[in-house]
Amino acid sequence: MRFSKYFIVITALFITALITANIISVKLIDLFGFFLPAGVIIFPVSYIFGDILTEVYGYRLARLVIWLGFLCNLLAVIAIGLAQVLPAAPFWSEQTAYEAILGYTPRLLLASFAAYLVGEFANAYLLARLKIATQGRWLWLRTISSTLVGQALDSLVFITIAFIGIIPSPGLLNAIITQWLFKSAYEALATPITYAVTNFLKRIEGIDTYDHNTNFNPVAFGD
């Protein structure tokens, strides 16, 4: 299968947004009185590019990119972990800082990977189904609806796995809702960009995929 240069660019941007979000999420930021991981400034971008991939190229290729993003993120985590355990040079005194910033606990890794897969696949599936149901109309409604579901699941899975038993239940619920609303609002505001990019790609690529006969199994790699 031959992929166009535009597909490769969108895929690269999707994966870059994903990995960058995971790295910078170690910092908590204060946005209008809400404390959020810094990853929220870039993670919703992965959903925007995920929407573009599904809308233009279809669920099959979006599924491929989602798994590719998962593998690239796993590779980054392995490399960061390996660098952490390798002996530091005698004159290098920043090992503690490295571990504090880039160190991952198994629980946080599980939460991150599970949330990513659940959220991204829910987003792609719903967007593809809604495209068929609406006969390709109302892109804004389809992207926002799929984002609301995907981001809700992402926030629910991540916060629950990462912090249940650590943060009291009211705090967990507040964290889930805050992240969900912020990420969803982010993508809703970016809707004009989504429209512009999808229209450009449909015109330049000459395609507008509908997943009428698609196998929506997330692990159906051969279909």
C-alpha cells in the first residue's frame, strides 16, 4: 500500500502531539484556577488529527495510525526508562532531576496507554459511524460528538487507573470532569481548522472515505 505525503504528514503530527503530551504532562499548570497536566495544551491536537484521518482516509487507516502511535509512545517510554537505569557519568549530577521529570511509575504508564487506546478508538469509531448516518453532513457535529465521547472515556480511564485510592472520590470526579471539558472545548474551538484541513485533503487527495463495509474491530489489522 502506498501512502500519500499528506497522509504521512498528518500521521507524523498526530504521533508528535501524542508523545509530546505524555512527556510534558509531568508538570501541573494553573489555567484559570484549574490545575491540569501540561499535556492538555497539546494532547487534544492528537484528537484533531485523528478526526482528520478518519474523516478523509477512513477508519481502517485511522486504526493503523492509532496503533502506530501506541508503538511509538511505547518505544519512547522504553528509551527513557533505559536511559534512567544506565549508570550516569561521574561528572553528571542531574540523575535525580531526570528521574523526577521523566520517570514513570507502572501505574501511570498503564493508565496512559489504556486511556489512549480506549479514547482514540471510541473517537474514530463514532466519527466513522456518524459520517454514514448523516451522509457526510454536519462535520462540526460529528467531530464534537465523537470528541465528547472519546475525551470522556480517556479522562475517565486515565484518572481512575492512575489515582483511585490516592485521591478521594469527589476529587477524582472533579479531575475527570475538568479535563474532559477543557479538552473537548479545545477541539470545539479548533473546528474551523479541522474543516479547512479536511476540505483541503479531500480536494487534493481526491478521496472522501465512507466506512460502509469496514470491520471496526480495533485489532483487525488485515481488514
